[in-house]
Amino acid sequence: MAESCYVHVPFCTHICGYCDFQRAGYSEVLCEKWLDALEKEIIGRKLPVNLKTMYLGGGTPSCLNLPQLKRLFTLLAPYTSHIEEYTMEMNPESCTEEVVKLAASMGVNRVSLGVQSFDDKLLKLMNRKHDKKMIQDSIDRLHRAGIHNISVDVMYSLPFQTIEQWMNTLEECVRLNITHLSMYSLTIEPGSAFARKNLKPQDSETEAEMYEKAIEYLNDHGFVQYEISSFCRPGLESRHNLAYWHYDDFIGLGLGASGKENHRRYDHLQGFQHYLNDPLNVKWIELSKEDEMFEMLMMGLRLKEGMSLSLFQQRFSCTFEQVYAEPVALCLKKGWIEFDGGKIKATERGFEILNTVLEEFLS
């Protein structure tokens, strides 16, 4: 049974230049209708009460007004009594004293802050509405409220971004009192403002250099890389995201959310009006045993520690080596993977070309 739940809040006060997620500009009236639909979905889904992680993402959950945000927390309250990690995404400009106090009072003990950059010119290019000072103020506010497990998101390979600007952002992150950092390279999505403006990310060599310098710098300053894009202070990995990477089942609620339960994946991607009319209508995708075996490997190899061989055998009643004998032999020979302590994991070289490694297993 799923022990993790993701709730997608599909509203933002503004739309970032790189974004093509399921979202809309915040409207108080539309948000009320969305909360009505979400309540119907929660009741109809009969959620388990023993959830271990809850993640409010988006969109921007912190952009809801206080009564709406309190209603959202109240709808979820019957299922959060056993929560060990309760994460909420916030942006610095909406990480207000009132929002932070409410979140802490409702059990939120981890915040993911959408920083993206400490360079004001790049923030303006991305259509972000915060600046460097607002980031520090937000983190101070969270600590005062008792929320000390703080993650920040940052982006690299942005248009016009120099390596110096990227390293300055990482230096600022290290100086902050945070526990976790997620870094993402820019992908220009067809529906984004960047695509309409014909902006381009950095060339592949510069992007690779930015990634490699980040790994070296963060490791030198006390952050452990535990996943391909995730770094944390020792022992402070994201419990919720580990559920994805361990290929556990998880629940997805709200327009734009996805989930995986009982050998099926599902998506809420039908658009606002469809969701408001019938929030229980999701697109189901049946997963074959072969689908699940490859997806477990694909997610597991993202982790530095790799994928558990005993868990693979327990789930599929066959050994990993039996199923993937040929690609295992090839990837071992090329030095892309290794067996270590009951796990299969990518080597340093394999981690750098993970998509190429996975193509061998997919074929």
C-alpha cells in the first residue's frame, strides 16, 4: 500500500519563463472550485491513514490565500497523523510570516524553496518575482517558525548564464542554513515562454562543466550527492523523493498530479474544466512486469547507492542478473555499472552517461 502522497496545487501568481507544468494564474474563484473538486477526489479515493510522507507541490502552494491554504491543510489532516516528512513548496515572495506559521501549525516540517538563482538579472529573465534578500529573509522566517529542514531548487544552463554566475549561486546556497539542494539543467519545453522567445540553454560542454563543478564544490562543502540531481547534509535525504527512486507506490492528487498504485500508473492531465467536473476521472496505464522491472532499474540507478537486488527479486520473483544478463555483461565490461553490497549501481562514468546506460537495458 502506498505510504506517500503528492498533491499538485495548479496555481501561480505568475508564470516562469521555463515552465510548462499544469498550472494557471491564481484566481480566488477558480481556486475555490478546485478545492471543492479536490475534496471530492479525496473522499472518493478513500486515502490510507498511515501515510508516511506528504508533499504539496505545484504550481505554488504558498500563493493561495490563507483561508484557502487552511482549507487545503484541513482536507488533508485526517491522513497526516502518521506523517514523518511533510513537505510544502514555497516561493520566496509568498513565503510570508502568516503562511509559514500556518504551515508549521498544520504539521509541515520541510519546505522546498524555489530559489533558482541568486543573480537578479537571471531571475528577471526567468520572470521570477524575488531577489537575493527575499531568499535569505524566507529562510530566516522558516527557522523562526521551527521548520529547519529546508531544501532549495536551483537551475543551471540558463540562457546567458556564465559559469561564474552559477558558482556564485552555489556559494550563496552553501552560506545559507539549508539541509538540501536540488539542481536542474534547463530544458526548453515547447509550451514555455522561453520557447516562444527562441531562447536556448547553454551548449552541452558548458552544461557538463557546470554540473561537474557543482558536484565538486558541494561535496567539498559538506553536501552529499545521493541522487543524480540531489544533494543533502548527511542523513537529510528527501524521504518523499526516495519513494519515487525506490519505485514504491505513491498517491497523486489534484489536477496535474501523477501516481502509481497496484501495478498501474495514472495521470490527472485532462485540463481544468474536466477536473472540476469529474476529479476522479484519471487516465490509467497498466504496467506489465517488464515495464515495472525496467522502471525500477531506471529510478534506482539515479541513486548513488543504486538499486537493491533483493528488493528486485522480492517484487518480481526472479533475479536481476537472470532478466538482464546480456546488458549487465556489456555494461560491466564497459565499466558503466558495478555490484556493491547487494546493489547494482552506476559507476562514476556510468552516472555521467546514465541515459546511454539505460538504453542498453531498454533494448
